[in-house]
Amino acid sequence: MIDRDDGDLVAIQTIRRMEPPLADHADVMYLLMRLNLESEGACFAALKDGDTDLLILAARLKADAVSRESVAAMLRDAMGLSRRLDEVTAG
């Protein structure tokens, strides 16, 4: 999607909807923060969409940095981080 405020290209994947109380999701939020330390070009974050709290995977490119190569790298980083989450939560 394109961020309407600054024109950045943003990729977002919803990881989980968080039902109240948010403290019930502390373990998964902690895991995502630890995975952020391993990441490059993408990260986990929290997003409020209306009344819904979401945990998301996000990657962002500044509008003036968008090219075929930079978009491919952004998506590669995001998919790698998504796969890493799958690895640590399997089993």
C-alpha cells in the first residue's frame, strides 16, 4: 500500500488480532520484539485499526527509494522474517 501521508511504499501482514486484555498477549509480543533484533528491513509492530488491536509484520520504503530491486529486497526481508516466526513457533 502507499502511505497517503508521505507516499512511502508499505507492506503489512497481520500476524494476530489481540483481544483485550492486551496483557494476555505479552508472551507473543516479547517473542516478536526478540525477532526484531534479528531482522533487517522489516519488523514486527502493533497497529490500532479502529477498535481492533493488531500485531503486524511491516516493511517500508521511502517514496524516492522505490525501484524494482528495492521492492524485491523489501519483500524478501519481510518474507524471511515471516518464515523465522514460523520456525520459532512450530511445534
